[in-house]
Amino acid sequence: MKKIGVLSDTHGYLPKEVYEFFKDVDLIIHAGDIGSEEVLDELQAFKKTIAVYGNIDDFGVITRTKKVENIEVEGLKIMITHIGGYPNKYEKGIKELIELHRPNIFIAGHSHILKVMNDPKYTLLHINPGAAGRQGIHKISTLVRFKIDSEPKDLEILEFNK
């Protein structure tokens, strides 16, 4: 069993809540708009981190990350990108990637809106962790964590003031 922490849209600011909420996770996934190499360095020094770049990330972050990551954890395929949409409203090109890679979990950020939902068409769990940083339209910052034990389970959300 692995514990996964998910965040997005830090925009150059890593809140202190990350350290407590993710203290027991095995892997952190950052779904883009990291905002600075310093935030990426801080996450990677804290825990194993897989990150993708977002639409505000600079050259330094882009050269160290990918637009889309496909990983496997405990036998489950996870696809990660920044601008991905959500079930029935996927961004251009995302449906094709989902059909190609057949992930069990699809993680995307960008909207600053926390959303967790099943996609019965592609038999996957969609997670948008909302936004953890201070910048953006969101009123409340959010982090997500869950366990993988042959399936995703025990999903938890932390809400805090940005």
C-alpha cells in the first residue's frame, strides 16, 4: 500500500500545511503551475515528487518536468497533466491520451477548483486537487491525499485559508 499526496497551482508559494498533511505520504504529485524551481526543490527535498509543468511555469521548471507524466503505483496507472479538463469536458488531445494510456487515475490541475469524480466511460478516477497557493480565483486552498492498495481508497481533503 502506498500513500499519495496531490497538489496543484502553488504559483511559487508552498504552504506550511503541505508538511503536516503529507508527512506520511510515499509520493507527492504536483499537477502543474509550480511557479518556481525553489518550490520544486523544496518538495523534492521533503518527499519523492513527480511534477508536471503548467501554463505559468518558467523555463527552469519546464526543463525539469514534463507536460504529461504516466506513472504506475501499486499496479495502477496514473496520468498527470496540468490542463486536462474533467469527465465529459476533457481538453483537446486529452481523450486520445486517456484512450492510449488507459489510466486508472487521471490527475489535472489548472482550474483552481477541487474536483474528485469517477469517469465511467474510461473507468478512471479523476482528481483535480484545486489550488494550494495564494494566487488565483479560489477562496480556500486545498490538498488531497489517498492510499493505493490495488485501488484508490481513503481519499482525504484538507481545506485551509490561502
